[in-house]
Amino acid sequence: MQPNYFDKNSDFKRNRLFELMLKIPEPAINMSNYHFNNIEAKWQKYWAENQTFKAENNSEKPKYYVLDMFPYPSGAGLHVGHPLGYIASDIYARYKRHQGFNVLHPQGYDSFGLPAEQYAIQTGQHPAKTTKENIARYREQLDRIGFSFDWSREVRTSDPSYYKWTQWIFIQLFESWYCNVLEQSFPISELIDIFEEEGNMGLNAKCGNNQPEFSAEMWNSFSEEKKQKVLLNYRLTYLAETEVNWCPQLGTVLANDEIVNGVSERGGFPVIKKKMIQWSMRISVFAERLLQGLENLDWSESLKETQRNWIGKSVGASVEFRVVNEKEEFQGIAIKTFTTRPDTIYGVTFLTIAPENELVDKITTIEQRIEVAKYITETAKKSERERLADVKNITGVFTGAYAKHPLTKELVPIWIGDYVLASYGTGAVMAVPCGDQRDYDFAKHFDIPIKNIFEGVDISEAAHSDKEGTIIANSDFISGYSYKDASDKVIEALEKNHRGKKEINYRLRDAVFSRQRYWGEPFPVYYKNGLPQMIDAKYLPIRLPEIEKYLPTETGEPPLGRADNWAWDTNINTIVSNKLVSKSEIEGYEDNGIYPLELNTMPGWAGSSWYMFRYMDALNNDEFASKEAMDYWVNVDLYIGGSEHATGHLLYSRFWVKFLHDRGFLSVDEPFKKLINQGMILGESAFVHRLGFNITFWDINQNPKHKTKTISMFGASSILTIEEKRGLSKLQDKYVIIEDKFFSAELIEHFKKRNDGNDESEKYRREVENKYMSILKVELEEQGVLDKVRLDFALIGSKYNFYRTHADVSFVNTSNELDIEAFKNWRPEFKDAEFITEEDGTFKVSREVEKMSKSKYNVVNPDDICNQYGADTLRMYEMFLGPLEQAKPWSTAGITGVHSFLKKMWRLFHTPVTDTERRTLSGAEVSRSESEENTFNISENPASKDSLKTLHKTIKKVQEDIENFSFNTSVSTFMIAVNELTAQKCTSKEVLEPLLVLLSPYAPHIAEELWNKLGYSESISTAAFPKFEEKFLVESMKKYPISFNGKMRFTMELPLDLSKDEIEAAVMSHEKTIHYLEGRTPKKVIVVPGKIVNIVG
RNA sequence: GCUGAAGUGGUGGAAUUGGUAGACACGCUGGACUUAAAAUCCAGUGGACAGUAAUGUCCGUACGGGUUCAAGUCCCGUCUUCAGUACCA
């Protein structure tokens, strides 16, 4: 038998302690007779060996599909936040199994992505290798928590056998178009049929497409090349020059949902607008269906709202303003605007168009050209972020041109303003300053007249944007009408004279699908004469080529441009060397049938948009999943994951599923029936405070002075005296200058090197900061120091200040004291830094709740919790923390409560040791009698009435809680049940056995162990969920709360079958009633049988 | 600014249809066992006041009103926090 190390009272432990003279630190393990370590490993092994949770595709049972959002396997491993949702879904999956469902509960990895590639760039390791290692670590961590995943269906998006089908779906999208009339996707061949028979005129008219028109004859006379170019305008994935979000630091384009506050979601780098030829997904045609589809989904209202906002439907009208220049009407030049307020059309006093609008060039008058050109260059220079930050500044320029108002025929000036976005609507607005604050501000700023068209509304201070309850005035035939009626009339009038019509606009843009990266799915595409060609699906997968370095090429091509073997031989349908590429475009060369392959790869959301269907039939080599499998599993019944995917993954996957449905590949058109967003578990970061300063480089040759770089210096000890430190607050506005020219020049040299962006930059940073920190010779000066510096660059340190730096939470004890030596060893650059100490000389950290992340050093590893308390405790504690959907900081305070609950549960099944016995037995004997097999003590005798009541109360509550996803309260319910049964000294199998089944979704390991001890050879997961029986809860008496004027005063036990009158009589004759009435006669007595009595006096 | 969610003891959080506010747990206080510590067990624990005590009185679910026999819960207004989103025409 294993020495019982975990029981401190055991002889083994005593001897050991004696040996070590009590010098060893306390093991971080709670002493217990319940040996979770052995039990958990044992059952995890059993489940894996017996494939206990393998789901069958052929089953008579009803199906239930529980899915977690699969993780991206990062190098940091799992932290305690990740399992939260997995635990919840696992409880639900296990519960459904107990209820007799055939449960599909799979797991996999979203394993293509940026971090693995960034790591590859830094270390030269192949992303496939690091990804594989990360997955192995994830798997190890997941296994320790005891999830009931069916691992035989594991998917990895970076696996060629998986991305083969991602590529296949891409081909299907390319081979499809969308009919706006039937609101459905069809094969492109059907569109070609239409073109051959009737051209595209009919389509244009019916679908509101704005494509150049052609007849059937014209189509048939087009060259093949021309035909293909036309078709690209219809395909659901298409190649086009689009304005994209380009991130120079990441070297790739980003989708709208990958940008947060104008910077990249990953890394926080600036993003600029740039025109590039890119693959796009025509998601915008699905906007209405994506919006309508939300109605029938069981998702949280807030998440649906987020998607609605992202789709951004607005109903209004398009209004056309024909341009007039030098009092002559320009034939065909019209500014199309979109408005949600057609009723305000008589308030239009000018038009504003976006600086990027292509009409700018055409309409600007000769006199205004210089001014306009200047303005356009200025706005183009600003990044997206600067523009966002600059919202308050009103800028614009007059084009010199005028347009004719479609109803009044008056001339209105056309302005350019950057408050109008090229990417929304038509990139032009009809400005109604009296009704829109932005138009109002613009008009005030440039002195444009403001016309009031609202009855009895004062607009001298601000625009009036309320539409409800406002009456239109001063507006010809719509004066006196409300918003709704006036709008209808205006639209009618506009339609009559062909100057506009009712229109619906969506914010949702087509999604850019190309990424200039290595670690993603390659496109199954080659280029012939510059036109994209799909590779036949039977030659998939197109595998990622090997490359030396994971960086863009010298000519700026994506990393795949470095591959030697990256051309497609159409003769043998294989990837061949680039050197063989056909030079047919150049005269004198023959077309040898070998063409260059696409250099971009697909974005991260490609693989995650359809993975839920792959799990249904994960090993299928002939289809992405068989029809039989999909007919059985249909779609995901319960999906659990974070709300951060609201506008990315959850929208894109709905789009792909609708498309696959249209084309008959799927029977459902929504992937996720019910969705729950688990709240994020936050970490408590620790901050250490120090003195320091920043040094800023200024280029003094530029005017205004241009700030070029700021670096942070870590220490201040060598330059500040004690007195100065005390007077620190007084130094706020003073500057530090470095007068040593030599030093400055050398530092600049280093910075030049650093700015090259090569791999050594980090090393240089350290070098500069460490080398010069201690030799800085600085003095304090009053402001005006710039005169003294004669270098090209001036070095000016900003004010001294307190700085805070993240400290790893593992260096901090429970009293928030920092182990400063450990910290300095960990971050040697802080060796000489001056840290702020407490009065008693200790280093204390301040705490702040933040997102748990490796870079914030506040990560808690679930492995540590498992080591200390076990997986069952971790599972129950994470549930006990609070409501699933709520964000909450991680704290281990309270985990002992859950742990001791499990120990009490264990003890319920074993001979209790009485206090008397405890006193007479030695510690070792107590432990032995409690822990060994023969103390397992379950009686076959019928249970007491009380115990049965406890059991059924618990069944009812736990079942309700699971179905409402209120896992925190069911943990409490278990605690109450165990407390009550312990008090009742219940040992009855009749009660304890069902209780065990009830508990098993939450604490599967201990449940399996006790189940096994009860004599079952099958896993507890095969047991049926206990049936709740009302009869055990039926009461004959009720303790009535008796209240006076709503205040509860005392309780009174009465039989439940009394009538209202009998209850009233009983209460009124009670001595306390007489006492509380103090002689008054009650006005009214409210009796709610079975609930409450209230006496109104 | 807009949209959504929330505000309850020292802490995490309960209260399902308006019906005994603070379940359960942590923490804290006291006690038992122990040479001691740990572990375990028992008792107490929203606040204020009165009383030797049993007990009693008042206050109390962000704030101000209202509806009701009865409000954490419903209605109106205000404030605060968190999340999402934003020159969206």
C-alpha cells in the first residue's frame, strides 16, 4: 500500500517530519482522508481506455450536441479562465447523458493563427512544430480536469485533412452567386445561362445590382477573359481592389472586427487605409437574412443586439442631387445620398461628400482645385486612429460646385468634409443642419445658412434631432405633417421625378479574406493571364509549402512568395517549382500550362466557420461530413463560449452555414440553436511602484518640433538625492536634460539601429537602457532648456514620476508583499531601480483586476489548483464563483469551502468516527479507520422520511438549476443536502445512491469512485438521472410568517389544510397578535394560504 | 452620445410568480480536541440602540418618489459602475 503522505497524522508522515526536523515547508496539500490525486488519475485513465464518452453516429437514442468554442492553442497554456465554459458545458453534457441522450461533446483546436507565426519569425521554428507542442500541453491540462470529451473526433484547423474542406468550401463560394430576388445562393453556371439568354438587364432591374448592363448578344461576344471579369462581380468570393485596413507592423490586412479603437486587436499596432487587390467574401448580400435569422435563436438579447448593430440596418431613402457647374447642368453627374430622414429634405442647405469620394475630382471648380487638393492630402495623411481622435475638430473645404435640390430646384453648395465616411452609404450626405448635430456644427463653422423646418422648435443653440412628436414646417407640400407621413410623401415625390427612392442600407461590409501571412490555409487558386482559376476539388488539399523564413519577401510579397515549389502544373495537376512557370504573357514564350499559385492565405475565421459540422463525421475523407451524420446530429443544441466572438466568428459561421444550406450541402441554415456566453475570469494583477523618468527625443530642426521617440528609464537612484525624492511632487513641471553630447550621439546611433526593425532591436533596447542608466549625469533645469542644445536631436527627459510595473503574481504573498529579490532576478533590468517601500521597509504591490493574460503576469494555472485541491474541487469552485455569464475576478478565497464539502460528501459514505472515538484513538488509528476500504458503510435499510425529503428537494432544485444554467446555486444545494444528511446520520443507499448520480456531472471523479464502491462495474455516466417525486415533499404543517402592516413579527405553525377563516381565527387568538395590536382593532386581515398572513392595523 | 447589463453584509453571492431579505460559502470571533500547530467539529456573525439576560425597538437591497395589505422584485425620475458600439447620415 502507498504510504499515506497526505494524511499528516499517519506514521509515515510523522516519521518523515521527524527526519527532516520540521524543516520542510508545509506541503501545499490539504490533509484529507479523501485521496483525490489517486482517484482522479484512476478514473481519467478508465474513461480514456473504455472510450466512455464516445458518441455513436448510429443510435436509437435522441441526440444532443453540446459544443465549446474551440481554443487557439497558445504557448502560454490554459489559465483558470479557459475551463469555465468547458466545465459548464461538461456538466450539461453529462446531465444529458444521464437523461438518456446520445451526447456529442467534442473538442478541437483552432490552430492556424498569428501568434504561432510571430513566434516562428522570432525563433525560426516551424509553426507546425510549436503548434503541435502547444496542443500537447493543452491536451494534458484539459485531461486533468476530467472533461467528458469524445476525443476520437478531435479536429485541428491546421491539419491538411481538415483544411482540405475549408479550401473546398472556398471553391463552392467562388462557384456561386446570390440572387437578391429569391434571397438564395445558386451555382454560377445558372447565372451564365441567364447571361447567355438575356444578358444582365433583367437582373439589374430586379435585384438592384449596379453592374454595367449588357445584352445576351454582348455577353456571347465577350472574350473569355472579359466574361470572367464580369463574373467576379457576382461570385460570393471575389478578387477586387478594395480599400483595406493595412497594418504595417503585422504586415497584413485586417478585417473590421480585428480592429479595436483604430489599432489592431493583436499587438495594438496602428492601422491605415490602403487600396489592395484582395479576396473578399460577399457577406453583405446575406445581411437581411443574418438579421432575420436572429429572431429564432435562443441567444442572449445583448449578443443579438451586438449583431444587429454590426449589421446596422437603416431604412430611409436615396436622394439624387444633380451637379450644376458654372450654371450649366453636367449631364450624368449626380451625387447620390442616403438619408433616414427624407422628411427633412426641405432643410437641406448643402451637401457634404467624403474626401475619398471619386466625384471630388470631377466636380471641383478650377478656382477651388488647389485648396481641395491640399485638404485631400492632409486628410489622407491621418491614420484611422488620428481621425477618430480628431472628432472634435471640424474640417472641410468647398468644392466650388453646386447641385440642384431635387424638389425645390434651388442650388445647394457641395462641400468636402471628413466627417463623412467613404465606407458608409454612398459616401455623401444631404446636410440638414437644423436636424443633425454634425451638419449643424459644420454649417456654423463654415458660415453656411441654416434653415429651420420644424414647427415651434428653437435651433439657435443646437440641432433638433427628435423625430417623434415633431411637426414639419416651411416645407411646401409636407408642412404640417409628422415624420412618418412627411417621409412617405417625399419618397413618393422623389420616385415620381426619378430623383430617389425608398432604400435600405446596411453597415455590414464585405469581409476581406486574404491575409499576407504564412500560417493559414492556402487558397486553391492559381493565376492564368492575371485571372484567378480554381484548382479542381479532387486535387485538394493544397498543402502549405515549406519556406526558410516566415517574413514577407524583399519585393513585399507575402511569405509564400519565398516558396520554391509554389506553381501549379495543369498538365499533371500537381504543385511544381516556380521556375517552370509559363511565360506566355511575354512574346516569344509558349504557354506550358504551369501557373503561379496564390500567395495569400486565408484568415483565422475560415477554419472556425464550419468546424461544428466536421465533428459530426470527423474522419470522413470523401465529404466534409456525411449526409447520414448531419441528418442525425443536425446542428449544435448548446454552444458555450465568450462574447468576444459576437461580430467575428459568430457572424461569419452563420454566413457560411446559410450559404452551404442554400447550395444543398446542409439541411439547417443556423449552426447554433442555443448560445451561452460565459463571463470572463479576470486576474488580479500586481503592480510594483518605482521612481523613474522618460526620455524623449525631439527633432529641433523641425518646426513645430517633432517628437520622434520616447524611452523609459528604469532607475532614478543615481540622480536623485533623498531630499529630492521627498520633494518629488514639486518636481512635476521640471525637465531633465542630458548635456553630454558624446553620450547623446551614441544613444542616437543605437536608436537608428533599433529603428531598422530587425530582430536585434530588443537586445539593443536592453543594452542602451542598462549601460547608460547608471552613468547618466543630469541636472535639473527650469523650462526653456531647448536653447542649450546644439545637436540635431535634443534629448529631453520628461518629468520624474512614479511608474508602475507588472510583477508576477507568484512573487506576491497573501498580504500583498513582494519578494523583491525574486522580482529583480526575474527582471534584471530593474536591478538598480528605486522601488517605493512601505514605512516598515517592505515592498507592497497594489492590485488591479484585469483580463488574465501572460503579458500581465497575473495568470493562474489550473494545474496548480488540481495539484492542491483536485479537479472536482476546481470544477465545483469555478461554478460556485457566481453566475456563469458574469465576469468575475479569480480568487482562491473560498475554495476550501468547496473542498471540505467534497470531503464531507466522502465521509457520508464511510463509518463516521465519533468524537468519543476520536479522543480515545491515536491520530494514526483515526486516519486508518476513516480511509480504508472496510469503513465503507452504506446500509440497505429504508431511509428516514427526512432524508428522503432532503434528497427529493435536492433533485428538484439541481435539475432546475442545470436547465437554467444556474450552476452556482446548485453547488449550494449540494452543500445544504450534505449538511442535512450528515446531521441526519444518513447511511441509506436509497438516498445516497441517487445523490451520487446527481453530483456526478459536477464532481465526476469522486462520484465514479463511490459508485464503484457501491458495487457497480459500469461507469456512473450510464446511470439514469434520479426522478423527482413530489410526494416526499408534501407537508401537513406550515410555519406561517405573521406580519403587521407588512412587517414580519413572529411565525406560527399551522396545518396546511386550514381554510382562510380558520387561519385568521387561529392567528387572531394568538397571544402575540394581541400584544402587537396593542388594543387596536385590525382594519383588514390578508390571509394567503400556504404563504403569509398580514394584519393591517 | 447611443445600446445592453448591473448596483444587496467585511467578501463572492442567494432570494424561481410581489409574500419571513442576506441561502450557501469565505472571512472574522469564541469554544472543543491537542504539549503545540494543522486538520476536524460546535456556536455566533447586516447595522444602531435598550436590557444582567431571555428578548425588544428602530434602520436596512445605489438615491428620490409612486403603486400595493405587502416591493430587492412592478412603475416614474436621478446617480454610479461594467460591457459593447460610434462622425452610420
